Amino acid sequence: MESSMLAPPWKQPLLRSLARCLQQSGASAGFMQLATVNADSGLPECRTVGFRGFLLDTADTRRCVQSSLNASETAAASAISASSTGVMRFTSDARTNKVRTMLQRPVGELCWYHAATVEQYRLSVYMFPIFAPGDPRQPDLTVLHSLSPELAASSGHATVTEQLYEERERMWHEATSDSIRASLAWPPPGQTIDPALAADSDWMLERFAPRLLTGDEAAERTAYQNFVLVLAMPWRVDRVELAVTPFRRTEWRVGQHGLGNGPGADPESAMREAGCVDAWTMVHVNP
Ligand SMILES: Cc1cc2nc3c(=O)[nH]c(=O)nc-3n(C[C@H](O)[C@H](O)[C@H](O)COP(=O)(O)O)c2cc1C
């Protein structure tokens, strides 16, 4: 079977819309909002993260998305076939609240406004952080082999985990700039800065970045340990289009699990089914 045929049905409209946004606004179109519920306080937390393509993308996301720009079915299909998975990637720092939270409660919602097409995508996701090999915080990743046809080809815990560590390694090289690596070696995010130091806005760069940029091995190792690749598996996708009349809202659901955030929602069971393209159904709902 063609791998493009295995892509979840919401991926093509999302990529098409993203392609137009990238053309209109450049890289800033790739920022999404991630909402989680802090497991300790029970309070909502929302922040911006950068979309880093889909799991096992071989091509640069931007190139892949750009090739769907002419909106022909063939071009869109070939962009999608660059990776058939619906598993989205972003990267983070292991010391942030969001990563701590997803270890206790691995669910969240991504909200992505596509300005060029006046569309909103809200994706209910189940998240898997991938830490550095050997990190004791690493949650079990074997379930991911059933979420992606490419991973299903590998058998057994060792192979799947190894493949995902390779993906992390690739993202470490592709998705980190000098300044991102410097921030991963700084003191923990959210920690109060000594007021005397805070007055000097260059202090962090002066103290940490030069060491990284000149190849300080200890700092580079700290940054590497703190770098986390997050895999976000959508199990419900809600698209709202306001550039059409009448407004349109479409929901893609997995099996019986597309019950929004209502009492019947079961993200873990839904996530386990979401890798199977046949499990998805589409419904139109009132905007
Ligand atoms: C444009 C922009 C892009 C960002 N991208 C990321 C990202 O990809 N990953 C990330 O962890 N934080 C990113 N951040 C920072 C987060 O929004 C957030 O401030 C930080 O990660 C701490 O969040 P937390 O304490 O809720 O985990 C970005 C911020 C901005 C303004």
C-alpha cells in the first residue's frame, strides 16, 4: 500500500493550509499554542511551541509543505507521503513545566491559527517526551510502534526505542540553533534571576553562549541532556473555517472517542487507535 494512503484524513487539509501560511508569513506560521493542565495545581497552562513536522519526516517540513502549494491532488499527496504518520513533533527543555506536566498527565490541546486561510485547527493530543538515552524519566515508547506504519515495521521494544532515539538525535542536529543550545545549558527555565544580574540583559549570553559556541564540552553535554523531542499524537481534530460563507466546522474523530473534552473522552484508548487510518471518521458540526 502507498504510504500516502495511510496518512490520517485531516493531514492533507492541514498541510495545504499551512503551506499558504508559510508562503504568506514565513516561519512565524509554524507556531502553535499548547495547552495542558498542571497536574499539581489543576490549573490550565498555555504556551507557544514551534511545529517541527511529523514523525519520521525525511524531508525538511518546509520543503515538504511547499510542494503542496499548487494545491493539486498529486502534489499534496506527494508532500504527505514524505511521512505517512500523523504524529506531530515539537522540541523543548526537559526542565520546563510542560515536560514535567506531560510525565504525569500526557494530554494536551494544540491550537493553531492559520492566518492566510482564516482557519483554526485544534488538535487533542497524547504526548510522548523523548529524553536522552538512559534518562530514568523516559516513559515507555513501545505503544508508538502501533501508531505509525514505519515504526510497525520494527519489532520489539529495543528497535522502536532505538529508532525514536535516532529521531531525537536528528532533531537535535536539525532543530537547534546556537541560541537554543545555549538556553538548554542555562539555569532552569522559570528560575528567578538575581536582580543584580537581571539588570544586565546580556549576562546570560556572556556567561553561557560563548562557552557553547566555542565548543565547551560540558555545556554542550548539559544542553544535550536537557533537549527533549516531544511526539504529539492527535486523536481528535477540530477545524474551523471562517473564510467561507457560511462558516464551516469539521471534526475528525477516532472511533467512539471523539467526544471532545466531555466525560466520555478517553485519550489513551483513542491514541492507541489513532495510528489506523480506518479508525478516523469525519463529521460536520455547527460552527
Ligand atoms: C515564538 C515562540 C516560540 C517558542 N517555541 C517553543 C518551543 O518550540 N518549545 C518550547 O519548549 N518553548 C517554546 N517557546 C517558549 C514557551 O512558549 C514557554 O515560554 C517556555 O517553554 C516555558 O513554558 P512552560 O513553563 O509552560 O513549560 C516559544 C516561545 C515563543 C515566543
